[in-house]
Amino acid sequence: MLTNPNNLHTKNITTGGKPIEEASKVLIMIHGRGANAGDIISLADYLNVKDFALLAPQATNNTWYPYSFMAPVSQNEPWLSSALNLIKDLVNDINTKGISFENIYFLGFSQGACLTLEFVARNALKYGGVVAFTGGLIGDRVRTENYTGDFNKTSIFIGSSNPDPHVPVQRVNETTKVLSNMNAVVSQKLYNDMAHTISQDEIEMANTIVFSQK
């Protein structure tokens, strides 16, 4: 039986955009359940990130953790810890290339958006920006004791459908409140009956709020 979370998700990274050695900014892109790194990295074609290095980790068996993000955290372990450790290792790798936290951006969709939000909340710093397409903080309830640090006015965009079959609006609202209390500048937008997808308006919001910054 595997007990070490580092044994579960391996560092299998799809890259795009500028080579990281030539880039001043990096976007980490986290795919959703059942999707893959190639799927999420293709979104970059619609984002204002032509000068970015793009890094998209691949989840083992295309899933970051086995159950709903609303399940008790213990049910999604040790897969969740492995996924969070993988992102942390990736951020550390980027730092060793000379790129500061202020120039590291995050984007995720669905399960990947939940993982993105959980990671940045547990490791709050001044980042370049964060985009969560349909996601919220992970767990059967929001455990604020897990979240530390100061976003120092990091811009975060969260978009979601009202309703969404997987992500309750209440959890989106709770997430926005937690991140705002940690000094993030959160822009949240709910779309009536959008379904579980990414809309053109969300792309435009992400470009305006997160990727338009100098």
C-alpha cells in the first residue's frame, strides 16, 4: 500500500509558450478531472499570455483526487496532498530559474480550479494572479485554519455557473470571502445556467483582470 503522497502524482509536465529560460512570467495550468495537460494548455491560445512560459502538470489517471472536492479531505488523501506537493515542487523549480513569486500565475478548471485555489490559499503570497474557472476551496467545510499568508493584493478571478452540478454557489461565495480576508483582490462572477464549461466572457474577464497587468 502506498503511504507516501509523493509516490502518487509524478512530475510529468507539458510545456508551451516561451522557454522558461527566456520568459519573465510563468503560468501554471491545472486540468480538470478526466482531462489532461494538453487540454488545459490549449486554453492559452485565448489568453493574453504570449510572453509567458506555460507549465501544465499531468495528474495520474487524469484525476487529482478521487472524490468530490466537497467530500471530507481525509477521503481524498493521500492523493490531494500529493497533488499539492507537486504544485509546490513546480513553484520551487520555477523559483530556481530566477522567476519570483510575483511573476508566477495560476489557472485551473473544475477539479483543477479547486486544486489551484486550495494551493494558493495554503501558500498565500503576492503572486502574479490566479484564475479559477468553476472551483472552490476543498473539503466538506472550509477550514480557515489551513490557510495562511498574505496575498498582498494579488488579483484573483473566479467564474462559475449558477447553478453548477459539481460546485455549489455557496462554496464559491465562501471561497471569495476567505481569499478576500487574506488580502486578495477577488473578482467573482456567476453565470446563470452556464453549465459546466468555460465561457467566452470568463476568458475575457481573466484577460482583463489577471493577464492585463504589467
